Amino acid sequence: MTETVSGKTAKAGAGLKLERIFSTEGVHPYDELTWERRDVVQTNWKTGVTVFEQRGVEYPDFWSVNASTIVTTKYFRGAVGTDAREWSLKQLIDRIVKTYTKAGVDHGYFASAADAEVFEHELTWLLVHQYFSFNSPVWFNVGTPSPQQVSACFILSVDDSMDSILNWYKEEGFIFKGGSGAGLNLSRIRSSKELLSSGGTASGPVSFMRGADASAGTIKSGGATRRAAKMVVLDVDHPDIEEFVMTKAREEDKIRALRDAGFDMDLGGADITSVQYQNANNSVRVNDAFMRAVEDGTEFGLRSRGTGEVIETVDARDLFRKISQAAWECADPGLQYDDTINDWHTNPETGRITASNPCSEYMSLDNSSCNLASLNLLKFLKDDDTFDAELFAKAVEFIITAMDISICFADFPTEAIGQTTVDYRQLGIGYANLGALLMAMGLGYDSDGGRAMAATITSLMTGTSYKRSAELAGIVGPYNGYARNAEAHKRVMRKHQAANDTVRTLGIADRQVHQLATQAWADVQEIGAANGFRNAQASVLAPTGTIGFMMDCDTTGIEPDFSLVKFKKLVGGGSMQIVNQTIPRALRKLGYVDEQVEAIVAYIAEHGHVIDAPSLKTEHYEVFDTAMGARALAPMGHVRMMAAAQPFLSGAISKTVNLPESATVEEIEDIYLQSWKLGLKATAVYRDNCKVGQPLATGKGDNKGEDSNASAAAVVTEAEPKVIEKIVYAPTRNRLPKSRIARTTSFTVGGAEGYMTSGAHEDGSLGEIFLKLGKQGSTLAGVMDAFSIAISIGLQYGVPLETFVSKYTNQRFEPAGLTDDADIRMAQSVMDYVFRRLALDYLPFETREGLGIYSADERQRYLETGSYEPVPETGNNAGELIEIDLAPVAETASVVETVEAPDAEEVAVAKPAPATAHTSAELLEQITGTAVDSPLCFTCGTKMRPAGSCYVCEGCGSTSGCS
């Protein structure tokens, strides 16, 4: 459906008069840039087969290879290899900008043709310079023969009737087909504890969730650009709330059982479709009454959907504990805070806000949609490392104007959604790169200064957006639903202004931003009182997954920096590990000279963190805290940052609070409770390694979040030097002879081919391995070489093979699946296969039995006789090995050194180990990088990274949900 502007005709000369800010008079934005041709080629990471190829594409020279690859593969339209295929970024941007400009002219937005040209040039300049980006559906659809859907976020509704429920399935399917996501609240559906008019018992909403989940999974499998993304919400007073809370936790138990039985239960695995509820995020909609009952420890009533009467009471704290326990087990459900959400609702006379989009940032009326755009904050950092608030505000004015224009020509998946969107014109301007901006300014993410800067920028963004919305209302009229909601809308504007007045600035940088924000909110009140507002909603903070990479952002949405070291794609293929480029700028801002900066950056490149970096002051550590790694942010640091920004957003924030695997249920309870008290609209959590559907988890047992100086001091105190009575031997390297017995094994794991060569000592014990996987010179081949060296050195220094086997078997990551080895039919990863094979080749039966590793003959013997009776060994244990138990070394951080006493008797003394001592497993982790609790990309196999409550691939831009 396509809108006309309510039949209004703009008065002559009444349109916007626009000032040229970014572009240059008389020069097209493209002509200011140096353009170059590139080849974009993508290959299947398993088979090496080329899956995409377009050569000679045109981009500005400052666009990264990553950005140009993602845009070419995802956003260029037309069949590859035909004349209809777009081949230049100019064509893509022109397709969007010219469509917006024409619609603005047709609908009376501009005072003159000259103003329309300024709008076109300014929007082009902002896009080509990566200052902002529209959401993905705009790039997919605008200016093409396809329906011109511009919205990424949808909210549906469902009533307590079979017609409505089946219609829900259909509408959701159409939205998924277009690559977007939807959410809805199921609380109108009668519970399984209520009767039907026929006398039978209702099925309840959870039963209908099964059908919707299966539908979403089927459509996802049909070849959409990304997984189906959906949100399912249930009110806390629904009689089926406990069943809803436990749905995904119970399914996670099933996933674990199936995994242990040998099924492929990884995210995207062949067997994961046998479990339910995996295509949705679940959220409980809690109200203030319930949260107060949790605080007071009182009972809470569950109410009939038909009559509203209480049909059951529960202990509020017990239910709250079950919610938190389920989230601890599987990350679902999150919480949405109903009274807070609706207290900031501009349209309560039309209806309550009952649900959100899949990532929880868009919260508005049922059957509505929102189009998004995000600014790259780092682009507005001036040379003196202060934020250019004036330039930022000017950019917001152009962008919010364009976003509103898009509703004039947009198409929608259903008539009801189209009508609501046209009548209320919900927009979702936001930003990315906050984490990088704060670091560059020398501000810690979890600091008062960092939060003050984030709050003032967010306030300025939303204040400027509503100011422009009020100006547009004076030109093309307020939104159709404004009249009936005018008082409520103005009340929310006053709430935003009051929140702005409470922000405590800490320095000149945020004070300058705050002054402009204060003036913007004053203008909102004045202009809005005269004209009304063009848009019911203006701002949200979305995950900015794919478009964040399009803008070459280091961080997405409101997220902190993910890690201090990242991978950069290179021209011609391959990638290299680099230190984030924001770090040198931050160090110079903090007063470090070039020599110190160089040394600190080199240290970060080697260690991945700043702890003990040369010349770096400990009070500056917080500036470089990240979401993962040795100085990971505390969970409440994420919550406090969201709380700083939330009062200045029309909608909410897409963000997940990351928790370590050691986090407790009580900690999750506290996060949910504090989020409510701090005024958040929604909260989601993720505890590391809580789900099976992930290839790796963060390393366990390492010194995360502690300074090694402090740790070493504690160790030295405990490990006082003393003489050990019995003779022990220092770790010495037992090298293999020049000529040794070796065996080479070819293998296939999940379609990936490799070779393993293992060399043995004269006594038959394993002494070295060599792994060949991937092409020579590739990153994978290099990692395998380094891994082989680390394991071989560990073996030669006396680390028992069984230690490596116990550590590396059952590790889960791609490639995984069927093998061509009769003894090991299924492997969860290459590492899992390699060490099972080594165990079978070099460990005695008694040791393997304790590890649960058997040959095919032994398993068959067990089926026939009930015993694994060992197959006779063939020399693996011909000699007796002296095994050094390294556990005491690890526990006391000391090493054993042999010294010669004056009486020529050999004794051993213990001395503190240097702070850099590592186990072989830790060395491997340094080589391969910190493991991240994220899925692999369905398209290219690259490890994805979190973006809000979704995941995004840095290799090809595919996302697990929102744009």
C-alpha cells in the first residue's frame, strides 16, 4: 500500500528551506572522492567452491574491503553477470537518494527545486562518507521493481480466535519472507486452565507457539537472507506463564540429551530442527505490581483472559526465581517492563503498547512498523577529540526528514500495518560506534563520564528529531493520530525535557553537547505546541549489524568494544589480525607519547588486553575495557549504560547483558530487578556457554579481570621456597631422534579434508604431531601449524597425552559431522576427531576407558559380550614413562628447578614462576584468539559476533535477526 499525505497540499513556499552543510556548492559529492575498482569473490569455506563473484565493482578508496564486500553481495540489485546488475556504489546510493528526493518533491517537503537539490546532495554526501546508513530493507527494495518495503521492524497482534491465530501464522510468514522480523503478545489467548464455549479446555498460547515456530523454521530454511527473527511476549499475570517461562529451558535439556547421544545439535545443525521454540526470543511482560510483590515477598494473582478475575495465586518471588533460572539455563526469557513502557507512550488513546520487534528496541502500537537509520558517531569526533554536536544535529535533521519521506512511498506486508504506519509515522533514528567513540575520547564505557556523554548525545539526537518532526508538521501536517493523543504526546515531550535537565555533565565535552540538547528540547516544546508533531515515535537504539559493517564501525549500536584485537579482510583474500585503530587515538588523548603508544599497541597485539602494558597507568585501564576478554565489563556496567540512554529514546534498546559462565541465578535476578528500578523498558541476558547451539565458549579458568601483578604477588606469598624431600625432575625437553617412527592419517570431518602425521619416541609414546588443513599460506593452515607446534612442544616437555585428549575432545565448532573413520563416525570438530584418533593410536585401553574413547571393535565387542575387553596392545606401552604431574605447578604458579647442592646430592627447590607462564592450552588460546560464544555464519562459516540481541557476520554481513 502506498500513502498520500492525507490529501494535504503544501502551500507555495511553505516547504523546508535547507542549508548546505556537508556538500560543496557546484561540486557533486562523488566528484570530491577518489574511486577505485575492486574484485569481490567469495568461496565456500568448506569446499573452496566460488559462491559469489563480481569483478570491477567501484568504491571510494577509503571504504574497507569488508564494507565493499558486504554491500556488493547483499545490497547490489540485478542478476550477477547481466547488464542489469549494479556495479558501483554510486548506482546504489543514487537508487535510494533519488527515490527519496522525488517523493519529497511530490509530497511538498521542499520550498524550492534548489532546496530539493541540497537535500539530494547532503544525503548523498552523508551516505557515501559513511556518516549514517538506512536499515537493510531500504537498500534491498527502494528504487527496484520489488515492493518498496522500508521497515525492518514489525509488531503484529493476535486475538483469542482460530481465525486470528491462523492469520498470525500467515502474516508472520510474509514478513519473514522479506527478511524482516516481527513480534507480538499472546496474552489475549485463553490459557490451558480456562474453558472453551463448547465446554472443552483451551489449548493455551504455548501450544500455538509450536506451530508458529515450525513455520518460522521452514521459511528460514527456504533460503531467506537470514534466519527468521521473532519475539513472543506473554504477560506475567497470564495463567500459563510458568509453562511459557520454561519452554526453551526444557528444550535446552532435550538438546543436551540429543547431543550426548551423537546428534548434530549445533545452531544450524542437521538435527536441531527436531526441537521446538528455537526461532523466537521469548519475553515476559512484567508490571510494577508484580515487581513490587517480588520485592515484598507477597502473592501475585494470575487472571482469566476472559473475565479478568484472579483464578490462581502464586508466590511472586518463586515465579521471579523461575524466570531467572530459565534465563540462566538458556538465556530466555527476557523481561519487558510494561508500566515503564506505557508511561512513555505518546499514543495511549489509540491503544497500549503490548509487544516489541524481535530485538526489543521498537515498541509501539499493534499492527505497526518502523524504519530505522543509524549514525556513525565516530565520524563526528573532531581533531581535538571533542564531539561535534552542531554537525551531529544538522545530520540528524536531514536523516529524520528522509526517514519521514520514505513513509510516503513505502509498501507494507499487510493493510493493517500499512494503515497504522501511515497514521502514526513511527521512525527509529539511532546510532552506532558509541563504544569506539568513548574510547577515542578517553572515557570508560562503565564510567560516569562515559554515561554522561552517551546520555547527552542521545538526548540531542532525539530532541533534534522531534524538533524537525514539529517543523515538518507545520509543512505537511501532523500524523493522523496526533489530535486524539495530543496531550499525551506533549506530556512525553516534557518527560524527555525533564530527564535532560537531570543529566550531570562532568566536562567541557559533554557540557557542550548538553547545551545544544537543552535548546533542542526547548524548541520541541515551542514548535510542537504550535504545529503538533509529524511522528509518533522518533528514536530507538537498534543492533546495527550489517549496516554497522557498511559504515566501517568498530562497535555496533550501544555496545562497548567487543575486543581490542580484530581481524581485517585484505584485498585479494585472506585476513590479518590488527589492534583496533581507535586505541592509538585514545592513548594520545590520555597523554601518552608516540613511543609509549607504539609499545602499548604492540603489547595489546601480543596479549589481547592492556593488563601490565608498558607505561600504561592502571587508572586508564577502564578506558579499554571490552565486552569479552581479560578485562570484561561487569554485567551491571551494561545495565547502567542503557539506563543512561533510555530516558532519551522513544523506543528502547537492543542489547544483551553478557554474563560469565560462573554467574549465578541470583545475579540474573539482580540484573532484572535493577533494570526495572533504573527505568529500562526491556532487559535480556546471556550467560556464557549456557546454550548447546554454539561452537565454542570463552576460555575457562584463565585470569580474567585480574591484574597479573596482584595475582603474582599473592602467588609468591603462598609459594614460599622449600626443599622437597624426594627427587623430582625439572621440565626438560625430551626431543625425538632424528629418525623416528611416524604414521600419517588422512581424514574427513564434515566434508573438510585433512592429514595428520604423528611421530613417536623410541618407546612408542607420542612426541609430535603435524596437521595439514587448508591451503598453504592461508590463515587456517597457519593456525594449524602453530597449534601443532604448541602440542608437540607440550608433549616433549612431559604433558601427558591424556591431558590433551581430555581438554580437546568434545570441543564443538565447524567443520563438524560425519567422518570417514570407522572408529570415529561422528566428530564435533576437527580437534575432537584429532585427539580421539591420537587416543586410539597411542593411549592404553585402561586410560581410554576412563575417557570414554573406544575403537569400533571394542564397541562391537561390548554389544556382543557386555564387555569392552581390550584389544591386545601393539607396543604403545613398550616402555615405562615418567609422568610429571603439572597440577601442583598450576595451583602454586611455581616451577621445579634442579640444583646441585654443596654435598653433590641432587635436590629440588621450588621458586615462583614468572607471570608469563602458561599451559599449552593457554598458549593455544593466545594463538587462536579468545573464543567467543557466538554461532558460525550460515553463509560463509565465519564466526559471528553479537550485535544487540542478534549476531552478525563480519565476513559477509549476514545476521541472525535484525539489520
